[in-house]
Amino acid sequence: MTVAVKALFFDVFGTLVDWRGSIAREARAVLEPRGHAIDWLAFADAWRGEYQGAMEEVRAGRKPFCKLDVLHRRNLDRILPRFDAEDVGEDDRRHLNLAWHRLDAWPDVSPALARLRRQYLVAPVSNGNVSLMVDLARRNSFTWDAILGAEFSGDYKPKLAVYRDAAEAFDLTPGHCLMVAAHSDDLAAAAAAGLRTAHVARPDEKGKGRGETAPEIDVDFAAMDLRDLAEKLSV
Amino acid sequence: MTVAVKALFFDVFGTLVDWRGSIAREARAVLEPRGHAIDWLAFADAWRGEYQGAMEEVRAGRKPFCKLDVLHRRNLDRILPRFDAEDVGEDDRRHLNLAWHRLDAWPDVSPALARLRRQYLVAPVSNGNVSLMVDLARRNSFTWDAILGAEFSGDYKPKLAVYRDAAEAFDLTPGHCLMVAAHSDDLAAAAAAGLRTAHVARPDEKGKGRGETAPEIDVDFAAMDLRDLAEKLSV
């Protein structure tokens, strides 16, 4: 690598935390006591299924920027009827919407992140809002130098400005920054913005064998997990 | 206090770090080897003296927002001739400008901040830019939940939006947030934005006996230092 990497930027949903298993668990905790019998993993998939479309409204300029929490809430209201759960009340909807603040990290993440932070500046560059990132960090013992990403930039990935704004916030050229993600489309955009790229395999992100086991594009590093990335970066 | 405080927001220059002594030291380290014999504390005072005027150009809308680093640089260029130092070259000016990234905390701050963080969300709400806050945090072992303040808001304190944006980033009403500062004007603005207020005495901030020993306005807490604030908040 010709330019020394100084900062690591992390995708969060899927890359650092298991959104699917956590959302299924949280939805069940809220809705099962209310008498709902639902395929909880299908519920998680349906909720996440509305994710890109909601952000696209903002990216395309058809709606002004709002926090991901707001988009998650609209998406929740949209999917509840599909699971015959339109009777869920306002308080439960609010609590359920914050399930995204209660996601658990993959087991390799917290120790590897602490290790990586000894050598690099680290920040999430996620589409999640600041309060969501703060809650995930507190829950999973992530220590960040700053919280960058969508809310800092006022737009959603994969818009290139989100990656560039993150580098600029750290006074770095994009080439000094390494985007770490389990999704090739995120990394392709980061590369287009001039960042270095590291793929982390999360083969079970969307269900058994339904995540990316390897990058679909050329990347600077391809790692099995975050511990493996730390090894590859010689930390 | 009727509303429970959930987040503490900190002013940084003067409140957490000794800008005057640190800038004097850093200016000396850069300029003395170049043959300059300057009253280093007067140099620090002169540089800081340009601070409010430069930000006011942005607050008033006469200039677009830029990082404080950029304003510090303009101010440095302005004061160097006053100290017969207009011959300082570009590289030295750049390095000297980053003196603001190399400020030392007052001795009470780092342990008290760690203690406060066990009970509250903590963030700087400073006019310093993100990279400056990151460097100060790394240097002085501050652990922040997020870096909020001027660069996050795109405007400078005491504009009320800066305080309100910080509360909003944490999904809190202003009344759940406590602004901590050694400057009554900062706290007056925070109160106007609906935040709670805590004054920290820094009697020697601007030279012996030339800082605020007590708040000049009504505040929720008045503390001798950050350790005393932790005691008063029963942490």
C-alpha cells in the first residue's frame, strides 16, 4: 500500500453488528407478550427490506434528510400490517423502533476494534444516526474517536460525499482512510470516493449462507472477520 | 432538578484544557529555535484575542462556515507581524497552527470525565473542529460518546442552534442536557437554548486571576473543578 492508512471507517449494520438476529429477538420481546405469533426472522428481513428504498428518497432529493430512526419508524408502520400486527400501539411502536439501538455485535468485533484503535483513528461511517451509534457503542463497548456518517453529512451512503466528509473531518485525504464493510456495494462507493477498502466476510448476515463470503470487487484487504483484519494490518 | 440530566456537554478551550499555557509552550517550541524571542504568553493571548472576531464573521453570515483550524490560521497570519515574526515560513505556520491540537488538560479533567461518563453521555460542544477534538481526546485520554459542536452544526457558539443540535443528536430535549463551561456567556446561551448549566471555575485561564472564579449568571451547578462537579452530581 503506497499511502499509509491513518483512519479506519466502519460500516455497522451487518459488518459490526448482527441486525437480523437482534431485531428478531427484540421484535419477539415486544410483540409475543401482546399475543403475536410471527416468524421473527422474516419480520427482521421485511423491516430491513424497506431500508434502501426509504434512503433512496433522501439520496434522490425527493425528501429532505432525516435520521435513520425516522425512516425505520415509517418502515415499521409499513410492515406491521403484513404480519397482522396493525393493532400494535404507539408506545410499543416507539419502543420497537429503538430495537435498532439494541443490536449485538458479532463476537469478534469488540476486542478487535480496541486493538485496531491502538494504531488507527476509528469511526463508524454508517447510515445510522448519532444516537443509534452511541447506544450501540455503549452496549457493545465500542470506543470511537468520532461518530461520522449519514447524520454528520446530511445524506446517506453510498453517496460519495458521506465517505469524503468523513475523511475531511479527520483532516485526511481519502487515500489515508480505509473503509471496512461486509458489503461490496459500500466498498465500491468508498473506492469511487478515493478511499482504501477492506472487506469483512459475514456469510450468515442475512441468514445461513446469505451474506457475502468474499468481496465481489477488487479490495485492498479481504478478511474473514475483524480479528483477521487486525492481523492483516499487522496491529 | 425536575428533569433528569442524561447528557453532559462540555466547552473545551479553557474549561477542559489550558489553551494559554499550552499555546505559549508550543509557540516557543516552534519559534525559539528560529531565533525569535517573544513574550510567549502574550503571543498566546494575541492569538486567542482574534478568536471571537473571526467566528463572528461566520455567525453573522458574512462568511460561510469553515473549520476553526482555518480561522486559527488566518488569525496566526494576522498576529505574526505584530511579534516581528512575519518571516516564519509556510511549513512552520502549518505546524504552529496545529498547536491547538496539542493542548493539555487541566489536571482534574481526565479522571473526572471518566467518572462522569459512567453515569452520563458525554460530548464536547466546542467551537473546535472534529479533528482538533479527536487529537485533544487522544492526547489527554478523554473518551467521548460523540463529537458534537460547531463542525457538526455548521455554525459557531453561542448561536443557539449549536446547543440544540447537540441535544437533538442524542434524541434528548435540551432540558435533559447539562452544558458545562468556565464561561458565563457560553452558559447564558446554553440556558437560552433550554439546556441546564454547570459552571466550572478556571480562575487562571487567561493568566493568574484572570479567569472566572464564579458564574456571573444563575446556573444549576457551580463547581470548583470537574472533580467537584462529579461530587455535586453525586457520581
